Amino acid sequence: MIILVGLGLSGVSCLRYLRDHDTPYAQLPITVLDSRLKVPNQAQLQREFPELNLKLGPLNKAAFQEASRVILSPGMSHWAPQIRDWLGPYTPIQGDISLFAQALQARPTPVLGITGSNGKSTVTTLVAELLRAEGLSVKAGGNLGTPALDLLPRDGAWPDVFVLELSSFQLELIDTLALCLASILNVSPDHLDHYDGNYQDYINAKLRIFLNTEVIIANRDDSTLMSLLPKDRPWIQFGLAKPEHARDYGIQSIGEDAYLCRGNVPYLPVKKMNLHGKHNLSNALAALAFTEATLDRVGRRNPDDAPPPKALAALLAFKGLPHRCQWVRNHQGVQWINDSKGTNVGASVQALLGLKDTIPGQWILLAGGDGKSADFTPLLSAAKDTVKHAILFGKDKHLLAECLSPEIPCEIVNSLDDAVQEAANLARAGDGVLLSPACASWDQFKDYAARGEAYEALVKAL
Ligand code: UMA
Ligand code: ADP
């Protein structure tokens, strides 16, 4: 029997895959467990899978007794050690990405893998758009939104390349995934509640992306990572300084202007880009590295050819994804920015640093939610020169206040609604108001997008 744990997006994609594809274990019955007492969209799922054998409620050993294979949803990956104890050593425990890897064995296709604490969605989307601009057929998804298994074509129209955003939870459950190019864009503490406070365990999960990777795209600005990357594979490096090697990516000055470049070759002027902040330059360089290496790999160009013009045009045109340092409104001279996707400390630090020069010293920061056991200290260093007031809400508002209040005036409120009203009272023309919560949204919202949409609606209603 197959035991599938979790009936979220990934769990449902696994059910569809097992129903619609010819797998070596197609004959096995499937039982679905979900530790919650209620799962989202249950009625709709029971219509799509009328035979569904679903058991809700806390997981226990008895439920796994007849398992010959277990498939765990990413949000339940921390259960793997307990389930392994219940099952013994020989029953496979996999995730949706393992099934995806198995599906590709029959039809080998280049797969690019992108992980990191921040910038994954931006880089995954950029790589897909740049490759499409150069005429490749691309399927992009994974942690980004469309589960990897739902990217597999049903009608035979197979893409040239898959681009997968991979979370540490998904990487914990991979075994055979073969990636032609992969990157950990950066690391900073996140999901420490899931890793029992152990940051190294989180990094180790990320490093699993290289288990079966041919070429590594390495961020030379991240010294923690650089010392941990496997040395037995070729690397292409990116970073914000001028590159030392002809095949690496970086930034150089020509006259007054900064250019994204590869080796000595200027690619495009930074000032013409629609993406802002240093972190986004890093993301753009990583995306260029993936794009050119992929074009070389699929035979669309040679490594020494001129930069791919359509990809560069697409990079210039890219305005960023919603809820990432996105401008919402100028209301009575106050700029309101939505960075709801700032769901960890590292992301909010980068948002503050990136926006620093736009309104120096005049920011009101709205932060709070579920901090996932993070240490908020780095937020204080980034905020103390730029933030004149912090308004804090959600589960960990008191922890945030404890950290920020020695140097920044803090206001504690109950909800995002109250936070926006309070910010509107405090802001003066010329100020900026930034929602960059440094926390997950789950305590008060369905997800970061719902939080960002609520913020935009409140700001527009002012
Ligand atoms: N859950 C239970 N009991 C269960 C099953 C799930 O309590 O039996 C809870 C989980 O702990 C979690 C929630 O339900 O809080 C959803 O878990 P899930 O594994 O069912 O999630 P999916 O709906 O399949 O969505 C997952 C990713 N979510 C997580 O890993 C938590 C989505 O990334 C991803 O888009 C989707 O697969 C498709 O690949 C979201 C995310 O927040 C954006 N990811 C984290 C991040 O980016 O930081 C890792
Ligand atoms: P992820 O998918 O890893 O959560 P996103 O591309 O959605 O990353 O960006 C989320 C937030 O992380 C952004 O709003 C920004 O504040 C921050 N961020 C984006 N790219 C980087 C980066 N390269 N380094 C640090 N922070 C970043």
C-alpha cells in the first residue's frame, strides 16, 4: 500500500500523477493521511477522487503498518525520522520531487534547480522568462506554486527544459533528482522552528540540491556557502564585484555607469533595469548564469558567443513579482511599499538595505507574524539608520519589539489593519511606509499573498 501524507497542493499533485501515469507501483492501493481534522477543498477533492481513502487526524504508527512506500508532503518532511522509526529501514519515504525525478527517467529532459533562503521565486521566474525570450519551451514551478508533478505534460508536448524552485523541505525528501544546473542563491536563517533551532540542519537540507548536479551556479558573495559547495563539479560564479574569470558574472563600472557583465564583457546598464535593490542585481546575475549555460547546453549557442539579445531585453523589461518590494501608492506624499514576501529576517534586511537610498532615514516599518523561531537581531542593524518608527503586529510582535525598541520607537498593534492606520497617522510627506514583516503570515493570513493583498486594499482605501 502507498501511504500519502498531506492533502495540500503537493499531495493532490501526487494523487493525480499516480492516477494518470504508468508507474511501477500503479497497482498498489493508496491511503491518504492528513494530520489536520479538516483539509482545504475537501469536497472538491472528493469529487475529483471519488475513491479517495482519506484518514484525517494525528499521525500514528498503526496507520503506517501496511505501507510499502510512503510519500510525504513538503510541509510534513519533519515527520520523516519518526515515520522511519515506525517503518524500519527498507520502506522508501519520498516526496513529490522524487516522483518527478522518476517520471523523467523515461524522458530525460534538462532540469534546473534553484534554492536559497531568498530570491528563489524571482530567479526561477526570471530564468524561465529569459529562456522563453530566446525561444525555448519552458515549464517552471515547484515551490514557486505549480507543483513539479503538475508541470509534466499530459498531451505529449514536452518542454525543452524544466525550471524548479526547490524548498529545503522538498530537498529533504529527494533521492535521485538529476539537475544539469543548480544553485543555492544565498543562506540566512529561516524555518528554524522546523529544524529545532539548528541552522546547520537547514543549510544541510539546502546542500542536498547538489547530490546529483552537473554544474553549480555559485554566489561568491556568500562566504558561508562558498566553503560548503562540492569541489568535484564545475562552478560558474556570480557576485556583485567585477568578475575575475571570463566565464563568471558580476558588475563593472564603465565611465559613470555600472553594468552587469560576464568577464570583461558588459551586458547591460544597471540604471536601465526595472528591478531595484542590490539583492535584485544578484538575482539578475544568477538568472543570466542559468540562462546562458542552459542555451549552451541545449545547443542554442556556444559558450563564447555574444550575449543573448532577447534574454537581455527580457531582463531589462522584468519588473519583479508581486509582493516583493512593490510600490503600491503615493498618498499625500507618502510612498507605500508592499514587501509581504519578506517572510524571514534576511529578506526584510535586504528590502531595507535596497530601499535605503530611496528615502534615507524616513521609513516606517510594518513587521510581524510568525517568526519561525528566528533571531531578529540582524533586523535592528539594518533598520536603525533608516527606520524612524516600527509598527508591530501578529504572533511575534513582542519579540520584535524586544529586539528593535532599544533603538527604534515601536508601536504594538493587533492587526495589519491597525498597523496601516497607525502608519497613516505617523507618516509625513516625504516618508515611506514599508510592509516587510520578517515573518511568515500563517498566524493571521492564508499566505504571504493574502497578507500583501490585504495591505494593498487597506492602503488604497486610505
Ligand atoms: N499540514 C499538516 N498536516 C498534514 C499536511 C500538511 O499540518 O498532514 C500543514 C503543513 O505543516 C503546512 C501546510 O499544511 O503548514 C501545507 O503543507 P503541504 O506540505 O500540504 O503544502 P502544499 O500545499 O503541498 O504546498 C507546498 C509548499 N508549502 C510548504 O512546503 C509548506 C508550497 O510552498 C508550494 O508552493 C507547493 O507545495 C507546491 O510545490 C509555499 C511555502 O510556503 C509557498 N513554502 C515554504 C517557503 O517558501 O518558505 C517552504
Ligand atoms: P523566495 O522565493 O526565496 O522567498 P523571492 O524572490 O520571493 O524569494 O523574494 C522574497 C523577498 O526576499 C523579497 O521581497 C526581498 O525582500 C528578498 N530577496 C529577494 N532576493 C534576495 C536576495 N538575492 N538576497 C536577499 N534577499 C532577497
